[in-house]
Amino acid sequence: MKFIDKLRASAVKNDSLVCVGLDSDVAKLPAGVDQLSFNKAIVDATHDLVCGYKPNTAFYEARGAEGIQVLKDTCDYIRAKAPDVLIILDAKRADIGNTNAGYVQFAYDYLGADAITLHPYLGREALEPFLAREDKGAIVLCRTSNPGAGEFQDQYVDGHKLYEYVAKMVAGDWNGSGNCMLVVGATYPAEAAAVRQIVGDDVWFLVPGVGAQGGDVQKTMEAAQNSRGDGLIISSSRDIIFASSGTDFAAAARNSTELLRSEINTYRKGK
Amino acid sequence: MKFIDKLRASAVKNDSLVCVGLDSDVAKLPAGVDQLSFNKAIVDATHDLVCGYKPNTAFYEARGAEGIQVLKDTCDYIRAKAPDVLIILDAKRADIGNTNAGYVQFAYDYLGADAITLHPYLGREALEPFLAREDKGAIVLCRTSNPGAGEFQDQYVDGHKLYEYVAKMVAGDWNGSGNCMLVVGATYPAEAAAVRQIVGDDVWFLVPGVGAQGGDVQKTMEAAQNSRGDGLIISSSRDIIFASSGTDFAAAARNSTELLRSEINTYRKGK
């Protein structure tokens, strides 16, 4: 199955553009709950409300081999529980060509993820092992959500800002397999609108940065959706998974996910 | 101990600017030799000839949790065998600030690495958890060795090419802890010379790309060393660790390492 078809179907399935970020920092877990049990409880509580889960590798690598095993068990659990929901590995990888084969193996063969986030700096040629996989998503950092994102991304290149230039290249030359997406932070709605303008309706965005980082859902939707009322996945991590630090964390996560889904859908064109 | 002092001492210890890349792809290992035994044999055979080892995480992550355990055991082995030799984690990471804390934990607490390679795209603010560690090296991708490196890196920004702009920022604003290095590929000697011009004598380069990728040692040394005859570490992977595919692989690796050290030293100023 082509990635773009799985992506579209995942958004239709639960009428949702919400992706839950599994940034399951062990220092923040409720007392007595281990990382894997926590993830399973979050998935149990939310899988009928989302289009995807986005585990960030940093929170698993921090614990070494044991954490990687938890990451794999989490991915296996999601696939069994909700096979139509995307698993987006937020790994922000990118190496030279032959080395990327190792990351492809990690993300797709070992974890069974549907997509991975990637740095653009090495260029299309280096990322070919990801771009060639039409069954898997290649989600390229374009405008990141952090306060200092502009240091390089706002520099002018060829009359456009670097993040716009990245958007143009990824939506064009890089997208031969139709599997490219762009990371565009909710903290920068004007930039998101500029990227939508450049890439048209067919390239989807992965949008982190709502909630704790300060991004606003209404502004994001107005800026980033396409003319069909989709074209983006909004990812929320801390505001969902750590909505409560008590024993009711899963119920609180469900509640936050429902609110976010509903808020997003309020602003979708044609809804 | 400051990273820059450990770096300088590592080059003096064995009179060597050679770093051995532990790109220990399991598909290429000699028959009957597992990944960890292979790495130990390479370290045993070469540790008195090098200034560093550079395991690339992709070749370990490819095997999941088991591979991460091998990576940790390899790092532990290097530290026990050759405590003065650097462990450079070629991970090419970079996320937003609080997430990078997970990678810091992985690289420095779990693996005990001395340095890590980083993508520049998110800017200084995001990389602060790495830059703040004066005891650990932050090695930022500047001019990568791959054929398509120029797609973004050669774009003009503020009158200079992007890789030159990255070099200027990293050697300046980013280097408050004196722990920054730059990745500059041996496949681009003219670009390496331009970067040396920009950053002066005190910023060290990590230089991949000699041998299999086509980089030339003489051209690299003429372009990239500083006025003191150092300021760079040349990393070779396949030409050393896979110099022989037979049972004599370790002896062949030693031989290749000796030749590379000697060739590099031939071109060092003041030698």
C-alpha cells in the first residue's frame, strides 16, 4: 500500500487529524507506572480518536538497549491494537546514502514504523533510501517549532527563506514516490501559510508545537490546512500524555485527545 | 577535563590524527565473527595507532535493542582498553531543546562517548544541551562528504555559501564552551580550505570521506590542517575495518591504519 493512501485512510478512519506524541519521558511517568505500560494505557485510551502515534526516539534511546526494546514493544502494540493508525518515528535522522540503509532497517524492518522524520541538510541524494520507499513516509524538517528555528531557516537563499526553499525542493524533486511530508511548527503560523502556498494541496504537514510550546490550533488550521480541509497532522505530546500525573492519566489523555480532535475539526474547511 | 584538552591529548598520545570508523555492518563481517568480537579485535589491533574511534549508530540501530547493547559494550571496551582515545558517536542527531536531553543521556551517560555529531538545521538554541557540555564535543555537520551535499550547502546565504555560514556561526556564537568541531568531507578539499580560512586555527574538523568515498589524504591535509599541523581528525571506516574479509582482518586493519597515520603525518606542517 502506498504511504499516501495509508495516510489519507488514517485521517478518515477516526475522523481525526490528531497524532499523539509518545514522548514518554520516564522522569515524568505517574508513580509506579513503567514506560511500556504507560504507552499501552495511552494507546488503549486514545486509539479510536487519532490518526497516528509519534514516539520520539530520544526518550527511548536515553535508556539504552532497554529503552529500544520498549520502543519496539510499543510499536508492536500499536500495530496490533490499531492497524489503521500511523506509527511515525520521530527520529530526525539523516546520514550519507549507504549508512541510511541502517536507519531504514531500524525504522521499517525492526520497528515496523510507517514514516520517519528526517533532516534535509545532506540533500536528496543522501536521503534516497527513504525517498525510494513509496510505502513509507519521508517527513522532512522544514520549519521547526523551536524558538531559535530561524537562525538558518530564515536566511535568504535564492530570494526565498531557506525553509521555503526546502519546502519547494521536497515537494518537487524529492517527491517522486509521493511519500514526502514536511515538518512545520504550529508556533509559526505565518511560515506554515507560506509553505502551504508553495507546495499546494497535496503535500501533508506534520505539525508539532501546539499546547505546551505555545502553538494555537485555530491559527494553525487557518494557515496550514489545504483547500480540502486536510493536508496536515497535528501532533500533541505533553498536553495529552501528561494531562494528569495521577492514576487517571489515561482517562485524562483521552479527554485531551477528544478536545483536540474536536477543536481541529471545528476549523476544517467543509466540516 | 575539557573536551578540547582531551582532543589535543588524544592526537599527541599516539602521534596520530587517525580515527577508525566502526561502521561494522553485520552483512560485511568475516564469516563466523559477530559484531562485538569484530569491534574488539579491531580495537585490540589498532588502539596504539589512533586518536579516536567513531562508531556510527546506524549500523547498531539496524539490529534494534541487541545492536544498541553491542554499541554500549564496544564503547565500554574502548574506554577500558584505551582511555586516552576518543569515542566519537556518529549519530547525526538534533531535536528541539528538551528532547535533546534524551540524546545527551544516550551518548554521554549510557555510552560514555566523548563527542557526538549533530545536524545544524534547528540552530544554536536547540542544541544548547550539547553546546553547554564543555567536557564533551559537539561536532556539527558543515560540509558533508556525499555527492549531493551541495543541494542546500552550496546555496548562497548572506553572500556566502550555507556551509560557510554554518562554519562561521559554529566557530563564533556556538563555541562559548570551546567544544565545537565541524564535519568537513575529504571529498571537498576546496570547501575544506574555505572553512579553515573562516574559522582560523582553533576549531578542529572531523574529516570523513578518504578512501572508499574518493577523498585524497594529501589534498585534505593541504586544505584542512591548521598552521600548527593539526586541527583535524581524519576518519576512515571501510578501508580499515574491511581491509581484509578473511581471518586476518585485524592484522589487515592494523596495517591500513599504520599506512594512513604515516601518510597523514607526511603532510603535517612542522613534521
